[in-house]
Amino acid sequence: MHKFIMGGIAALGLAISAAPAMAETVQFTLINNSSYDVQYFYTTPSNETSWGGDLLGSDGILSSGTQGTVTIGDGSDQCVYDFKFVVDGGAETVINQVNICQLNSYTLND
């Protein structure tokens, strides 16, 4: 399991409704069991150098103790992605090389 380094956040998980052979469009539930609100969530295929837009949207915040459905629909055929989370207080955490085609669950905890 991948560990967060900042803010005492321990792990993040990903639940995919159906594991695709290739990642073109993936929906998953992002569960926030931490004591922090997630204010921004960015992804990018690991072989890219720039982050996509905030997947929580302009008004989105994933509050502590809640969950929501996130869609990665960037048209990429990649399964390995990097995630970047920005929590309340501005702490940023990057998790590298998450295989979104193989994970069943991934939950944010303290």
C-alpha cells in the first residue's frame, strides 16, 4: 500500500467497478477516511509530465468521512497513473505508479 508522507495521512485506495483491459475511461470510488478534507485531486499517466485538471471539480471537496465517484476519462490507454492530493492546509502528496487497472480498493486513512 502506498503511504502519504505529509500530514500524517497513511494510505489511499481505489475501487474500480470493473477492471478494464486498458484505462481509457475509468470510474472509481474515492473514500476519504482521513481527518483531512481533500481539496484537489489530480492524476496523470505516469509517462506524462503534466497534471490533468482537478478531478473534484471547481466546487468539489471530498470531506473527511465521505466518498465520491471520480472519473478518469482522458482517453489514455495507460493503466499506470500518478495521483496528487492537496488536503486542507495546502499539504500536497504525490503517489506514483498506481495501476488503476488492477486495484480493487484504495482508501485514504490517517
